[in-house]
Amino acid sequence: MPRYKSTLTAEIDAKRFEHAADIPVPPTGLGKRLDAMHDWCAMHCEKDDWAGHGFRTACRADYVRFYFTYPNIADAFAIAFDGTRQDKSSGIWPKL
């Protein structure tokens, strides 16, 4: 049940937000870096202006995707954490 709920929430967030940043997850995990990402979001965003979900690509690479309401916040986050920016408006919105 929790896995389904998480997948459903990720799908809802993918529809709700326009901007995202994908952060690659190393084989050893993100560790305290994930805490830093959540702290960064809490400091720079309102509670309802961001969300984060993990996913695995078809070639078995793990990522965490952070969604944002505002493009400038998504840009700053991607720069701060060496991520790749994604925009729904670009027509390329990788599926989780």
C-alpha cells in the first residue's frame, strides 16, 4: 500500500508542477545530501511550492526529482545540487 500511494502521489505531482530538477543518486545513496536538499527547499520555497520523488530509469539509474512551482527556484536548486533541469513546457517531461 505505501508504495502505491507514493507512486500515485508522484503522478499527481508530475501533473501539478511545471518545473523540476533531476538529481542522480550514487550507488552509495544521497545520505545527508538528501537532508540538505530538503532543508534548501524549506528555506527557499513555500510548503506547497515543491515536492520530491525518487525514480529509476529504464537503464537502472536512480534519481530523485524535485518539482517546483517557479522556474527560477528550479534553476537555483539544479545549480546548487548539480542537477538537470526539466520543464513540462519543453515537451520533454521524462516519465517517472
